[in-house]
Amino acid sequence: MEDRFSPTQQQEQSYRAELVKWGIELEKAIQVARILALNIPNESLTVSEVALVEEVCKQWFEKRKQWEQFQQVMAQYGPSLDQLSWEDYQTATQRHEKDSSATFDSDEKGH
């Protein structure tokens, strides 16, 4: 069976999937995946493209680091918790962020 996509297109899809998996906004993931797959040197990018790649890569790195820390902590609590997925973690994180912002909003209203 013949591949429908070039190696560059396959690489772009892979980067995009990885970025989206880790919660990067789709539009940003598409742009950065294209830049990375084409292996465009920084000198050939605009200032805003360089900033976008740096921002997205930093977000990706931070989310991966948080996930690894989360896995380490959960491993301390027993083997049954090792089965948690990235989706479980994202759900818990989103719930925590909503709870934190609700608390922050109510704190500000009280002042």
C-alpha cells in the first residue's frame, strides 16, 4: 500500500498530534508543527513565528514535566494508581483550575 503523505507531511501530522495531545491550542499546534516539520531555521522565521515556536515548545515541555511529576507522585501511592491516563490527569487539572478560579473570583468579589 502506498503512503498518501510525504515524510514531511507525516512528520507534521506527528508533531501536531503530539502538541494537541498535550493541550496546545489547535491553531498554534498546526503552525508550529509545520515549522518544525519543514525544519525551518530561526533566521528564516519572522519574529512572531520564533516567539510562537518558543511559546508552544515551552508549554509542551511544562505540561510533559507536570505529567512526569504527577506520575512519580501517584506511583508512591500504590500500583493501582499507576493505571491513570493522561486524560485522567487533564480532567483533574482542569477541575482544579476551575475550582481555583472560582475561589479567586469569590475572593475578589468579597474585597
